[in-house]
Amino acid sequence: MTYPLISDNIGIQACYEFLRGNGESHKMSEMLAFRQPPRAQTDREFFEGFGTLEKQFRGDEKVRDRVIKIAIKNGYKPNANDVYLSALANYPGDPEAFVPATGGRGHIKSVCEKRGWECDGTVKTKYQEPREEPKSNPMAKDIMAKKIKESHKRSPSSKKMDQGELRHNIVKNHGFTKDRK
């Protein structure tokens, strides 16, 4: 019987063929011939190589400090052993992007499932349609205030008009609406 070539190394190939000849499966024979067990998929292996937040941001201390400051402002105080995954962040410093050493892959899976994101790697989740319509936030407060000031400066009569109507007109002309993307 002939077996597939798995290695140019004659010792590895001979070991593989010996094991196959004795009834071992392809995968088991290959693993034993190469003397490499399959890699486990635990949190320990997942966190391998990340290191502390200090190590992750080495050379970018300003970025690290800014990300941590934003997380704290949003109610989460990162632990030095957390792993920050920017791919998991909705914005820089998103508290959910900090993966605690005690949470690992379970944390990532729950965040992805909550957001309906598909994930295909160490963690696997399926895409889900949003459960509710996204909340409309057509314009930030500081931008609205700036636009109102500009309107009052450009047209003093706008001070006398209904301010709700003025805001509506500002959003209509400068903000995000469904028909204006």
C-alpha cells in the first residue's frame, strides 16, 4: 500500500508509514510522526503572547493612557492583565474591548453575540440581524450648539424663532437622516 508523502524527512515519513501500516488513522500517524500534539484551544493558549497592557502598548504609552482613560470614563477600570482587542472595540477605549484574564474567549463570544457579529477564529459566532432599530443620534450636542450660534450670527431673527424648529432645520440641512447618508 502507498501512503501520501507528508515529509521529505525519511525518518518522519517512515514513522508515519509504519503507524499507518499498523492501522492508525492519518491524523494520529501524522501527529505522532512529527511529534507535535494538536494545539489546545483554551484561554491559556489564547492569551499566550499578549502580555500585560503595558507590554501591548509598549512604545505607545500615550495611546494606552488615552484608551484606559476612556474606559474608566465609561465605567470600566482596566486591570493590568487585561488584553485590549481593538477589533472588538466600537470606539477607542470601549470597555467591552478589554478582555479580562478571567473571561477570555467567553468574554469575546458574549460581546460578539450581543452585537450580532460573526466571528470565525479561536472564537466562533454567527452573524445575527440587529434585534432593534439603531437609536437615532443625528448630531452631537457640541456641533448642534455651534450650528445654532452660527445661525444666530448669520440671521439674528433665528433667535426669535422656535428653537426646536431651528434644531430640526439644522439636522435636516447638516445632520444624518435616513434619506441623507
